[in-house]
Amino acid sequence: MTEVDAGAVRNLPETLERVLGRRIHAFSNRIQASFYKRTEQPFGISLPEWRVLRSVVFKPGQARADVAADEAIHVMNVSRAVAALRKKGLIEVSPDPADGRRSLLTATPLAEELAADMIRREALMYEHVFSCLDEDERGRLDDLLSRVNEFVRTSELPPPPDGSRDWAAVFSDLD
């Protein structure tokens, strides 16, 4: 086993990019936890289901791949959410007349009613979350996040450096 200098690991430079990445993850996790407690439990709709439903309510007639691209969700997770939403009577699926291989998603009237409640709850939460910023700051944050999201969407991340050992093998030996 290789000895690692724990002090050297703890003393790696704390770059602004690493801090921002952690803060974005923490923000996302806090919002998800709030959603679960305030919405998923009482309404019975999961966050992935809500993201898919919201996308379909705002843009009816999308295919699963369109929703996945818009919401940055893996298409398999979209398919699982669509199956759950269909079972709940919230989404209808119909063949795409222009391409028989695709299906188009439409919200049901029940989904429209649910979405109205959900959107009000979501708006109230985000109004509170961003109330610590003035209107100009919110606009700048929106511009910055849009740029970063577009960059991530359209660029290829650099390959990661090799690990110091074959970690998958280390952990597979534990089984």
C-alpha cells in the first residue's frame, strides 16, 4: 500500500473554481432537500418528475430527448419520470407525426392544475432564496449562470488525470 502525505492533500491550493463548484453543489443540494420536504412528501411527486412535468407544461409536444436536453437530465431518468407521471395520469404520450420513432409528451388537465400549484410554490421559494440580492445582482447572476451552463453544454471537459492507483480494483477487492 502506498503511503500518502495527508498534510500535502489538505494543503492543495483552494482555487476559486473549486470553491464555486462546491458552493453550486451545496446550493443545489439545499434546494433539493427543501423541495423534498416541502413538496415531494405532501404532493407525492418527485423532483425528477416535477422537472419533466414543468418542462412539458411550458413546452407541450416535446420528446423525451428534448426534455432531457432542456433540463440537463439523463434521458433514462426522463423515461422513468415519464412512466411515473403516466401512471399518475399527468402525462400523455403520443406518436410524433413527423417521426414515428419518437413520442411526444403532453400534460393532462390534472397536470396543468398540479403545475399551477407547484409553480406558485417554486416561485415563492426562489423569490425568498434570491431576495438577498438586488435586481441588478440577480440579473448578473442569471447572465453568468447562463454563460457557464452554455459553455458546459457545448464544450467537452478535459480528460481527468490518472488516479494514483486503480481505485475500482481496491474497492472490488472488498466485496
